[in-house]
Amino acid sequence: MDIKMVMIPENYSDYDKNLDEYSPHITTDIKAFRQVFLPILYSIVFIVGFIGNGLVVCVLVKYHKKSNMSDLCLFNLALSDLLFLLSLPFWAHYATTTQWIFGSFMCHAVTALYMLGFYGSIFFMILMTVDRYAVIVHTYNSLFSKYRSVRAIIALILFTWTLSLVASLPNIIFSQTSMSNKPNVWTCSLKYPNLKWRLFSYIELNILGLIIPLSVMVFCYSRIIPILMSMKSQKKHKAVRLILVLVSVFFLFWTPYNIVIFLNYLHYLGYMSTNQWHQDLNMAIQWVESIAFTHCCLNPIIYAFVGQRFRNLFLKILKEWFPLCFGQCPTAESEL
């Protein structure tokens, strides 16, 4: 789960952030990529994602009407993205300077932000999917309707965050600072006590980050879509369309990353163990991780273009804050 040290090379995978020490075969291209391109990308993602997700949080806080499960999940999904984004400036600096100057505590803290944001996004997407499944497929089932009480919803939200923390703990615990081979140069990386823990982190990532959420979503939507096809309710269609797009984009951006993590797992088992494979995996993890990280700033765009209600609320709050810039933008007030 070194992938958190993305820039050198990733923070959540298993590559040591201090690649220069880890592999003497690292190429100039990899160094240039992580020291120039990655900091620029992370800075852009941080700025765009922080503004977008911050706006989502403001919209949901300002215009919420009741404790709705879907809105609460979207709110916590935005919070997860914000936590993830807060780690990027540290990784950007780390990628640029190739040394960790923030101390041991921040090494753990930034790793925690990264991991909580990552797993939080996954688990709240699963929760949104299960909620839609319960509402549409089991509309009249009293057992499923009980969980939608305010107290039950809050309990589910807290449980989801707790689950995210538990899944993140191995990486948080094993992340630590250490002195590199260069004098007075510190690194922040995952230091596993043995190979088993390293392999466990890869399997955990693949199972929790891809296999389980994909299985849940395929099952739920395979039951939801046929029911919607037989209904005329456009409101339900729009709600499920929004979640489907969110889920699809998530897997589109994170699946390549999970595939490379699995290849890395095989690499540590002794397969594909040549120096060329090691070098190729080092570069591949940085590319797919870069693609995955841009996902953080896409959700607000999806809300704006897929969800009519969110688009109207975005424009309404922007008109209040920046009347000179957005005062002339029309909104469908009747749909708010």
C-alpha cells in the first residue's frame, strides 16, 4: 500500500517511495516523470477537486431538506474526496524534492488522509448502490424501510467511516520515516515487517477496492435496471442514472490501478521478476495512479452535468456568492 507515496512512486501500492534506493535500475524518464509531471498534476487535481467537492458540500449543507440517505452518501462521498485531496500537496512536495521534511507524525497523518479518502469513496458508493437497491427493488419491504430512519442512517454512516478506518490501519501503522542513503535526507514510505504483510496489502486493495464493490454493484444494478425499465418515473431514473455514472467513472479510473497492483503482487511472488519488469511496473504504477487521482475532481462535474437538481443548486449558490459572474445564468427554480 505504498501508493500513498505516490510521487515516489505511489502511495497506495507497494513501491517504496524512495525508488532511487529501492532499485538501482530506475531510469531518468521515471525520475523526470515523478519530479516534474506528478507535482503539476497533483496541484491541478487538488485545486479543481477542492473547489468542486467543497461546492458540493456547501450545496448539500445549505439546501438539504431532510435526512435523505442518497444526499448523505453524496455528502460523505465529497468529504472522502476532500480528505484524499488534502494529502496531495504533501505528495507533490515529496515528488519534487524526493525527501520528506514534514516529520514522522505527518507521515502517518497524510497516509491516513489518503487511505480514509480512498476507502471512504469506495464504501459510500457501495452504500449508495445498496440504498437504491432497497428503495427500488424492496420498496414495500418493512425490513428494508426500517433502516431509513434518521438514527439508522447515522449509524450506517458512522459504521462506514469506521470500516474505512479499519481497512486503512495497516498502511497507517506501517508508514514511517527513515533516513535514506543520502545524508540528512528522510523518506516517508511503507515499511512492512515481512513479505506476508506486503502481499496482504495488495490483496486487501484488490478485494476491497475492486472485487467486492464491483460484485455488489453488478448484482444490485442487474436487479434495479429491469424494474426501472418497466416504470415511468423519471425521478427514479435520474437518481439511478447519477449513481450509475458515478460508479462507472470510478471503476474506469481505478481498475487500471488495481490491475497494476495485482501485477505487482505477482512480481513479489516471484513472477515477472526481471529488472525490466520491475522498471516497467514502476512506471506503470505512476501512470495509472495519476489517472486514478484525477477521479477526485470528476464527481462534482458529474453532479453538474448528470443531476439536474444539483446543476440548479450549483448555479443558485454561485449566483448568491458571485452575482456579477453568475447573475444572468438561468435556473429551473421549480426543480429545486
